[in-house]
Amino acid sequence: MTHAEQPPCLYLEVFCQDEQLRLPLHSSIVLFLLSYCDCQSFRVFLVLSDGSSSEPLKSQLPASLSLSDIQVEELPKLVSSCRLPAALDESGQICRAGLAVVLRHIINKSIEADPSRKDVAALLGFKKTCLKACAEVSKWTRLCETGIPSAVEEHLQNPSDVGKQLPLPVVTLESRLAEPVKVHNDDKIRRQKLQEQKRREKLEPVGDQPSKEPPPQASDELELRAALAKLSVALVPAPTTRENSEIRKVKTRELPPLEHVFAEGLYFTLTDVVLLPCIHQYLCSLRASAPGALQQLPNLLRWYNRVQEVPGVIRAAKDCGLHLSTLQVATSCPPGPSPHPSASLLEEEESQETTKSKPFVGGPRPTMTKLKENGIEAIFASHPCPSWNLPWDSLPSAINPTEGKMSNIRAIRKMQQLNNLVAMVTDLARPGDTIVDFCSGTGHVGIVLAHTFPDCQIVLIENKEESLVRAQRRSAQLGLKNIGFIQTNLDYFTGPFHIGVALHACGIATDMVLEHCIQAESAFVISPCCYGFIQNAVKFSFPKSERFRETLNYKEHMILCRFADQTAVQLPPERRLIGKQCMGLVDLDRSWAAEASGYSVQVITMEPESCSPKNNMLVGRPPQRRSC
């Protein structure tokens, strides 16, 4: 079998705790999904770090899988650059890393192998978007992909505080399960629920007269029946009938809310697959050490019991050494320690800034005036090579944007943007460097770099699978050998590199790329975009630099960000000028924050300026690259 014919590989972490090998939760989740989907498309490697064997873990590993051990130092280069779990495709060129990305890939591979598995396809949810949004920008993905697994892992490794205070991510999930459900076409289901409530009211006993019909059981609830019907089990909803006029006239806001059956609403999805191994181990630990604490989580217990009714769940759990059991749900919560303050991880983060010491100033002009009074104005460095161009006429056609689907005008502008970025990289690059194209899309920047710098290794990182696959096809057409592709969120990329590049990284993606480059002590060439999407994030807040924080509060900085987006060509020139100044100020704040880490940073305008309404470039050199 040639290298190209090798099956795709899946790499799962194993670690040692108390001198015993253990599967971390993210590995258990992947194994559970593989078993649930009955997916045998991968060769699975358990990654070990001390020369040990996975033999003691056999009871937790599905027997149907092709399993092998591998040491950390033997990992393929792309895989070793990422946090596990990770999957490597047949070509060895595309690596998919991170829990949600790998799980979605397993589902797609399972459907590809057996298109009849509609239950597997349903795991991706309505419009196939379940856990598709990256954790850096989606609070729900962050809670499920990292918050819950991390909190449970910490609890399992330090169980002494069990029962004293429940982890905030667990409390957040408990609160989420108590919220009304919003699903596609929920008006129809809510009206059906109202109709059933009206029917039951007529059957209720009056005074001491007994009812002729027993009260409906929990399994008769409309939400649960709808959920189980989609899973093709015996219980199905009653035949739909046209509502009477009284029901049809009820306003939407007055209809009864739908209750959660599963984590995302009425239907079993990938989110439930992620949560089940985590919550199972957490609840088992609570039951053994602090059973009274279980009654603080009635919604979570109800969810845990209902998940076990899904066909295939019990079997998959047994394959992975998870012994599920039904837990009793109390009708009322007994007195006990408070689960946690009412704060929720899904609530909007409020600004950490106060306005007492810095009176709020509204509008772009007053805000810019306030900065100017404190000696802060937008600074644009002169372009070092404004006439530099790539030899487009002699480049292979697959590299040229004019060969794609974009219009000629847009293709010319894309070529001009690439001229600017490649010119800056040319000034920084050295033979043997690793250059990472962050937020690479379909590879316009990365493919040009791979062709221009054959002595460098180019890595494209993108969260959208469709874009990355298209980039890989373009690369294969060109026969490029010095290029690799990683589908992942930025947080999962941990490999070393020398230069980070990003063309039009939207919103805080620019700041995440900056963060990665500074941590890796690498140079960067970044063109920001979508300033209006900037907001405080888990790892950083705005303003970023000390001088800006001393002058502006968060709301005032957001004004700069909003008006920095107003640079479109159809706007009046005066308004575009204000937008350009706001862009410069936001990027000045970013550059000063990087300079606090020892960087030399310039904010440069692309040439010609008309190549993009977002024509700023942040060019940063760490101390070791300043001589370039």
C-alpha cells in the first residue's frame, strides 16, 4: 500500500495519573462517537509519552477499532503542531485538530461510508451547524468544547472539594437546560402543546369527582415524544390536526414555551455526545462522594436519564467502558450549599472598565479629540516598497486570482493586496523558516508564499473545511511540496513558526493571530478587517495598550472600532477619512500592546490605497529579527 493509499489516521491523547494510564475526556468523547457511529474509517493511534503500552486501557476501548500505540516523538509534523485530538487525511497534507473539528469530521466520514445513517447526519443539527462556530467567538461552543470537559477533568484530578461548590460551567449548563427552547418552526409545536394542554384541562376532575383518564406520564410530554419520534423509536406524536380557531388566534408570545429534552433543545445532537462522557463521570463522582449535591442539578439529571433512551447510546457507552445508570430526580431541591453565584458563562461579558475616573465621550470626533489632547494620534509609517509587484505574468495560472470565480475588478485588487503582503514577508523571511498563513481561506496568500519561498515551509490554518479543501486542491494542481494544511481553531495550533501572516483577519481574529505570534516570538504581517466586530474576549480586553487604557474606557474604544468600518468607497470622502483615522488608532493600540512585549511594529497603508477599504498592515519584528 502506497503512502497515498494509507487510511486516514486519528490521534488521541493518553496520560498517566497516579502511575496509571488514563484517557482524558476529549479522547473518551472521540471514542464514544466512533462507537456510536460505528465508524471504522480511521486507523486510531493512542499517543503515549513514556514508552508505555495502552494494554491496561483495553476495557475502555471499542473492540471494533483498528488501534495502535505511538510515542509523542513519532507523530507526523502537522499533528505534533496541534493539541490533540487530531486527524490526518490520506495524503498526509491536511490535519484536522481540536475536539469539535475532529468530531464533525468523524460524522462526515461516517456518512460518506454509509449514507443511510440518517441518525448520524442528524447529529450535526439544523443546517449542519452544531458546534461549527469556533470556541473563540461562540460562548456555547466554548462551554461545551472546553468549559465542561476542563471543569470535569479538574474535578476528577482534585475531587477533595466535591460538593462544596459546583463548577461554574456545570451550573451554567444546568441553567441553560432550564431555559425555553427555540427551534425551527417552534410556533407549530408550541400551538400543538397548547392544544394538548387545553384538552387535558377538560379531562381534569372537578371537585371530588374522579377523572376518567389517568394523568399523562412524563413519557407523554410533547417535547419528549417529538424528540423520540425523530430518533425512530416506538413513541410517536399524535397525528397532527388543524387547531381550532381559539388556538390559531393565540399570539406567539402567549404560547407555552418548549422545554429542553436534549442539550440544544428537542433533538439529540453532537453536543449531547460531547457532554455525556463528561457529565457521566462528574455525576458518578458526586453520587459517590456527595450525593446530596446531585439534587442541585435536576435539569442535568433529567437530561442524563433521557440521553440513555437514545438508540445506540447504551451500546456505545459499554464499548467505551462507561456504565450508565438511571439517577433519581428529586421533585424539589433540598437545602444545601449554593451551587454558585448567579453569574453564567453564557451571559454577556460586561466591560471591566468603569466610567467614574474616565467620563464617557460619545462620537468619533470627540473621542479622537480626547486622544489627541493626550498626545495620541494615528501614525502611519511610509511603505518601504510601494511599487513592488509579484511577476504575475510568469506565475502559474492556478496562483492568479483572476483564474478563480471572483470578478476581474476584485481579482485585480486581490493581486494588489498580495503584492503588499508578499513584499513585507520577503523582507522578513529566511531560508528554512516556517511561515503560517492564519485564517487562510482558500489559500490566496499561502499558495503564493509556498511558490515564492520554496526554501520555507508554509502552513495554512483555517476553520472552514470547504475553504481548506479547495486550497489543498489548488496546491496539488501546482505540485507544491512545501505546504501543509490544518483545519482548527487558533487555540489548538501550538507549533513553532517564524512568521505569521493574515490577510483581512476579521475582528478579534487579528488579535488572536497577534497573540499567537507574540507567544511564538515570531514576526508578523497582518491586515486587519471588520473592526466593528471587535469585542472583549477570554484572553484579552480593549483597549489593549496601557496608554490607551489610561485615556479611553471600553465603550469609547468601541466607538473607534465601529467607525473604523466606515471606509467603503461609496461613503462621502470626509466620512471615509474619519474611518481611516479610526482604523489607524485601533491599530496603533494593537501595535503599542505588541511593543510592550519587545516588538518593533509599524502600521503601514497598502499601495495603492484603493486595493481595499481595509488597507492597513501591521508589520512586527521581534528583537531577533530587527536586523532583517
